[in-house]
Amino acid sequence: MSNKVNKNVLRAGTITAGTALMLLMSSPAFALTRDDGDDPGPGLSVIETLGLYVALPIVLFLVIAGLVIVGDKSRKQTGTKV
């Protein structure tokens, strides 16, 4: 194999090994160890989770979109054609 191919294989192997190591280090098994001062609160229920991560972003999107539409309509002049 040529020198360029060897470098590419070495680079790909290094990236793969580094990625695998990072995935292993961030696995949930390492999250079980509590740190000093750690005081986790109670978990969220299914309804609270859906409200926080599904309903709230949708509501915020609709509010922002509504404000943009209202702002755009107030700037338009009636009776003029573009």
C-alpha cells in the first residue's frame, strides 16, 4: 500500500478509536456515581415531560410566529400594489 493510503487508514482508525472511547466515557454507567453536593430533585412525570419538551416549544413557536405576522401586517400599507 502507498504511504497516502497508510496515512488515511491510520487517521480513520484514530478517529474510530477516539469516537468509541468518547461514547464509552459518556455512557450512563458513569452517571451513577454521585458527586459531592449532588442533590437531584424528583423526576418528571410523563405529562410534565411532554409539556416541557413538546407543548412548550410548540406554544413558543406559535407565539413568535404570531408576533411576526402581526408585525408584518401592521407595516403593510393598504391600497398599494407591489
